[in-house]
Amino acid sequence: MDAQNFDHGFNPAGEPASRDAQLKTSVLCVGFGEVARLTLEGSLPAGEFHIAFVGCEATALMQLAATAAEVVVVSVELPARRRDSLAGRVRRLSHGTHLVIAGPRPRSASLLTAMREGYRDWIDLESEEAPRRLRSAIAAACLERERNARQARLHDLASARAVASESPKSIVQVTKHEKETPSAQVDQVKAAGEFRGLISQELDPEDLLRTSLEYMLTKTGATNAAVFLPGSKPAQWGLGAYVNYDCPRATAEPLLHRLSNEVCDRLAAGDDLFRFADTADFVKALGVEASVLEESELIAFPAHFAGECMAVFFFFRHGSEAFREDLATLIDSLRPVFAEQMHRIIRIHHRSTFTFPALAADDEES
């Protein structure tokens, strides 16, 4: 089923998309009783979605083999082993399909286990948030399919151009820029996919930062790196990770303090990537604390998801080891992937401690 023929009708925030864009999408529900089925049908009306119900995982897999679905909603009433087995087989059969568990609000251990198995969310069907969260899951699944479809088209385009330019019979003239652009786009999409697969199972902020920086620094080369995470108060930023290439943390500490206090919040307010081949003005603006940046090249950028800045990155090293010219476009493809996973981790953490904002009303009632 071609992702281009689909639109979920809702954006990632669960809000209606434009009327022209709305086309029915498919949701497969597995293992639900009559009461839960009525709840799901109320949350996802048949007039807006193709919704199908099956009783077991075997039937679900046969249904998916015949007809793709954006989201598979699995009842918590299915035994844990069968849910785990179903998740693995769905991922192999249809990587872009999003898996969601629906049932009573979980304890933290159950939630983390489900996320490690590949489930994207655990939805309490008795919560007022259930319809919005189901629709947000559909939106996220559709966006992922569109990404995969773009990657496939870019790969086909690059392959076709390569054949055309290499064929002695071809009369098509392709400029150097035209030949390189599709290939570069494919490389960036592949890198983003590779990065997404690498960090998708990281459910701890420290592990995510370590894995992300390890991957990014394979692309940038040896680099001093600092990542700042937002604090609990507005304009508050704390150092999440620091990588020492040629500038020990003790030496960089005054700089890191100034960056967290004066620079992070300004970067977080926008979405721009800054590259300073000559940091003289930057050093002058920050003062003596920034002296470690003298004769250095600096790259700084925020990482946003759902309108929120999840982190601010700084990469710097001596100017004699300049960053690659194409690094900006590569970073642009990686930073939203990082931000999405960090957002997911924060959501899981808050829900596992029963402080997830969307369920606050439910907490008060319980």
C-alpha cells in the first residue's frame, strides 16, 4: 500500500489536518473484548478510519500481510509473551507500522518492557486523552511511512541517474551538481535511518546522549562536544554530556558555564545552525571564559521536537581541522531524530512516575 495514498487527517499533535488532505487510514486492533472495542470505535470512527478487529496475533499477521495498517493496537489482555512475539513479527513484516498497547494504566516496569519490545505507546482507554493519543500515533506512523517512501524514491532517482550518466548510449546531459545532489540526499536519508535505528531502543537520557554523540562524532571526526538539556525552570540549562578531544573539561568549565547561562536559551528559541569558522567575535562577546575557543571552529545548534527544544549542541575543535562543508545538511537530518527520541524518553519517564501531564486529571481522580 503506497504511503502517498494515505493521510491520517491529524497532525502529530492530534489536531485535524486540512480537509483536502484527509483520507482514510487503517488501524488494526488485536485481542479486544466488546467493551474495549466500543471504546476504540468511539475514538476512531469508521467514517474517518478503516478500523478492523481480530482476536489473536495469528489472524493479525495474516491481515497485515494482506492489507497494510498504519497502527496496530494490541490489548494488554494478550499474554506478555504473545505481545512480545507479535511486536517482533510486525516489525519484520511492516517496519513502518506503529505498535501501541491499550489497557489499564501501567506500572513503570511494564511500560519500559513494552517500549523495549517495540511498542510506541501505552494508552489508557479510560482516559480522556485516549482518542487524541491514538490519533497522534496514527499521525506519527504516517509521517514515518512518508519518510520511507521518500528514501525509496531518492534511492531510485540516484540509481537511475547513475545508469544514465554511465551508459555510452545515453544522450542525457547531467551536470556535476545534478549527479551529486540525489546521491547526497540518499546518504543523508540513510544516515538518519541508521541513526534512528541505533537510538530507538535507548530509554535512558545518559545512554541516548552517549550513543548519539558516538554516532555523530563518527561523522564529524574527533571533536570536543557539549550537549545541554533544558532544566525544570524557564531559561535553565544543564550540561548533559561533554566529550574531551583536546580540551579537558576542567579547562572548558568556565566556557560551559557561560554557554548554559547566556547562549543556550537564545539558540533554543530558533532552529538555526550556527557555524563559526572564525570565533574571534564569539569569544569577544563571551569574554575571557571563552578563551579556549580561540583559533577554533565552532558549530552550535538546537534540536527540536513538537515545538520544544530538547537539547542544544556545541561542537568545537582547532581551526586547522575544519569541519566538512556538507556537515550542516547531515546535522539537519540527525537532530530531529535525536529530539524525537529524547521526547519519547521524557514522556516514558514522566508516565512511569505517574506525572505525565496528559494524565494529571486521571491521577487526581484515582
